[in-house]
Amino acid sequence: AQSVTQLGSHVSVSEGALVLLRCNYSSSVPPYLFWYVQYPNQGLQLLLKYTSAATLVKGINGFEAEFKKSETSFHLTKPSAHMSDAAEYFCAVSGRGNTPLVFGKGTRLSVIA
Amino acid sequence: DTGVSQDPRHKITKRGQNVTFRCDPISEHNRLYWYRQTLGQGPEFLTYFQNEAQLEKSRLLSDRFSAERPKGSFSTLEIQRTEQGDSAMYLCASSSTRDISYNSPLHFGNGTRLTVT
């Protein structure tokens, strides 16, 4: 069985500040890990994915995440927050073979001018 | 690539009525997924298809829910005798097992928001 835990349901940062959204996973097999972003009344958009290649993964809009097996973590970061980054962010995990994604409960990011 | 399309975007229905939602996946995507998302929660897996075969159903999918993908293209999700607890956003996603990266990411539609009064 697989699961993810997102620490913090709401994170607020100032524009230009570092964004750090935390995700810890649990998986009985080597995991595939994903971060998705959701804007109001829209579906989810893929930010980045980890599939056992490089442990530091770069995604769209300046986001990146680092897979740390020893800490079972896959935290999402962005060096400088922009107002347009305000949205809901979801971490997700799956096993091999395109098994269905299991999502965390999400973290709402607010960016303050 | 026109994206995943879901219809309708919004549906308001009275308790006890039946509703049906449609999802058109990205063409050539052989996998199609249904998720449900309630306010303040992440998407919860309901069921998925590979081509026309329904491969897995979540325990969340009660007997009142049924999904089909008759020709391996579009899919429908029907809820019979709706209850207020069915109010949620129903998300459809598609992916391809033929993607060379193997674990192809899911591409989501904008969802159908169901309100049961």
C-alpha cells in the first residue's frame, strides 16, 4: 500500500520568498512521485515527476523537488514565490506499472504582496 | 492534443435522481481514470480502465456508481439515487502505457462539479 502525507494544509509566503511544501511518502515498492497544482475550479496540472532517474527533479514554473529515500521525502521548492503561484498543491505516489495515483490532502499556498 | 474533456462542468440535482457524466480522454491514451474530490481534500481514486476493460474499482465506488468505457474511447460515470454525500468534484484523467517513460503522468480534465440538494 502507498500513501503520502503533506505537512501543513496552508502555507503563506511573501512574494519573492522561498517556497517549501513538504511531502512524505510511504511505499512498499520503489515509488514514483508526483507534484500537481490545482487552480480554482480547474483540474490538476502536472508540475514534475520522479521516476527513479535523477533525485533532483526540475519542473515547470521554476519548481523543483528532491527525492530523499533516507527521509522518505519529496519536498517541493521554488526559490522565489510569485503571485501567480497561489494555488493548491498535491503530492502523489504510485507504484510501477501505471498503478493509480494516491494523492495527499493538499497544501494551499498563499502569496502575499 | 486537445486535452481531457468533461461534460457537464456543473450539475445540480435533487436527492434521489440519477446523473451521468462524460469524459473524453486525450486521443490515443489507453488508460482512463475517475477520481472524486471533496472540498479541502485530495482526489480519491474511484476506478480506471485500460482500453474498454475496467481494471480496478475502489471501495469508495458503491453499488450506486457505475462506470463504462464501451469502445475504449470516452467513458461515462453514472450515479443512481444520488445522496447529498455524493456532492463533490468528479475528475477524469487519462494516460498512456505506451509512453516511453513508462509511468506516464495523468492528464486531468477540469472536472464535473456535482451538487445534490
